[in-house]
Amino acid sequence: MDRRDFLKGLGTAALAGAFAGGAARAAEAGEEFHFAVVADPHCAEGPRKGMESLGTGTDRFLRCVEAMKALPAAEQPDFVLVLGDLHTDAFLPLLKEVPYPVHVTFGNHESTPEQRKNLRDAFPGDFTVNGEPSDYYSFTHKGARFISLCDAGLGGEHIGTLCSENIRPRGQCEWLEAELSAPEPRKVLFAHIPVERNGGDREMHLNRNDSRWMNALLEEKGPDAAFFGHLHTPTEEYSNGKSRVWQVRSCCWNGGNAPVGFLLARMTPGGVSCREILTGGGA
């Protein structure tokens, strides 16, 4: 069975060290720019044992914002991607403190219809497909297409999926295939729950069949880069076919009280490279 038959046969899809770098596949000419990637801010959480000096989840997210503002002019991000687990009620009031455009995706902590509606309402330029409300969306910036997937269903489950009666509208998989065939030569995918790189059945990742479908899709016509959060582990980078994949550490807390921080990504005609900026912590 070739890959096209494999994709059709599954009928379901999913995406879902102070330096993490690497260039993605070569792309046609486009304007160079920077953007920031922040994972799992958990803004409503209190101080974490052993890391009390960093304050609350809100404090830790704002530390990232201050670090961005302190960057030299040539590295100022054009916008910020936030990879879910925002804690909507605590996160939205902070937007007035962020001097950059922000684009978010749903995490498993955005697990009620009310929380998702509040996020959609707060970002009216996003969360639409063909002019209708949508849990997933895309936008373009300086000749690059950014694709936001919804791979966390309602109810707070930690295993991800792209096909669910709670992810609207239906047809996200077909939409993703079309997005990856859009005319922009440079593309970036971002979501909350990561793909399981070997297609296994593992907690905290996309389900087994969705991971296998996504791995095949990335290998065939993947974006330059893909960013995921959710794991609360130090950032890891690897190749998946044509794509570079970053599993991004949380800016709030990580296992073993590993340091917190975010990624500063650089988009060039040759692809995407990242460097990690740590904002505190460490056991």
C-alpha cells in the first residue's frame, strides 16, 4: 500500500540546553522575520514547590513577555504563538500586557464550550474557516502560512485527536491536507498535543492511528516546522520527513523542576531555526 492509500485507508488524522536549533527544509524566497513560541502558561496556577521565587503562572508568562521586550530590535518577534493550556480566565486579562499580536490554540485545559467560546471571541481574526466559527484556523504573515490545529477535545483528556464531535467544524483532516497544499512556500504548524513520532500508543500524545497518519502526512508534504506543547519536558527537536518538529518546554513548569522558558523562532528563505530563551528555574 502506498502512502496515499495509507492516508485514505486510515480515514482519520491528527497532529497533534539553552539552545534548540536547526534549519527546516529549503523554501522559496520570502521576507525574514522572528516570532516567539510559548507553551503551556497555566496562568491560573499558584507558585510551584521548589520554584516559589518565580511566582504564579501569570508571573511566569509575563517573565517571557519581558524577555521578549528585552531582545535587540533585530530580533523582536512579529507575533507570539501560544500552544494551549492557557487557563482562559487568567490568560485573557494579560493580553493588554503583551505588546505583540498573539495567536493561540486550544489545550486540554480549555476543555469546556464556554472556555472555547471566550477564546474565539477574544481572537476574532482567528478561529474562523470560510467566515464561520472554527476550533482550528490559519493565517498568513510575510509570505508564510501558519496553521493552528485543534487536537485536544473537550473534557480535559490528555490523549489527542483531530476527529471528534467536539471539534468543530467536522473535516479538520481534509482541511489540513488542503492547507499544506496552499500556495505559500513556507508553512508552520502549531498545536497543543504532540504527534507520537514512532506511531505508538502513548499517554500525552496523539492517539496511535492519528499519529501514524500525521507522520505519513509530514513525510509527504509537511510544513517547514511544527510546534507542540503539552509534555512539560525540556524542549526537544527532531526531524519528521520534510519537517522540523519542536516539542516545546512549558513556560510555567516542567518535570523535575527543569527550567522554564520559550522559543524565539527565525523564519528565513531557507526555513525555520529556533533558539531557546530560559526565564528561570532549575532544581
